[in-house]
Amino acid sequence: MQTQKGMTMELGDKTIMVTGASSGRGAAAALLFASEGANVVLGARRESQLNAIAGQITQSNGSAVCLAGDVTEETYCKDLVELAEQHFGGVGKLVATGIIEFVGHLPSLASERTPEILRLCDLCNKVPSSLSA
């Protein structure tokens, strides 16, 4: 893959997990990584759109698996990592394109949403250690 500075990035045989992969930047990133030879593990809440993106990748001779769910739920994060381990031996990189929306007074949000934030951080910490990139 050619970067903006003219450097190339080899993605063949790498596994990349993309959250928020059912549309927008997440879908575009997943399609690009797969077109460059990466195995992709797709996560998002919208199952039908997620399956469509995975289908596009596999129809183009790429390797993709997907699991619908919410990254703010601990069991889903574990299941997504396990899916990657089962199909590709682990994950080398994580591209988290989904977001958590925060509306309200910051001090109260910090305590209310802390578990969600910590689960996302935990997922980010687990993914790179599951397989050497």
C-alpha cells in the first residue's frame, strides 16, 4: 500500500481488527486493508451491513470474519478477540473507528461512562498482544 509520503506498507498475512466496520471510515478501512492482503476482523453493531462488507471482501478473494455487537460490552470485546484468534491466530493491529457519544456535564459523565471507556481501553490493550504484528 502506498502512503502519502511514498512509503509502502506490506499488509499480506497481517490481521487487522476494524471496529465500526459496517459503514463510513470503518468500512472503507476494512475494504482497503483487505485489498492489500490483510486478514480483517470486522466489528460493528449493524449486522446486515457488517455481513455485506465481509461479503464484499470474501467475494474479492480477501479474508474476513465478522461479529455484530457493541464494543462497550465486555463480553463482545472478548468474543471479537477470540474470533480473530480462531480464524487468524490473533490480531496484529486494531483500527477503532466507532465512537462513544458523550452528552452532559463532564464530571458526571466521567463516573457514569467510566466502565465503557475502560472496556474500550482494555480492548485496545489486548489486541496488539494477541499476536506479533
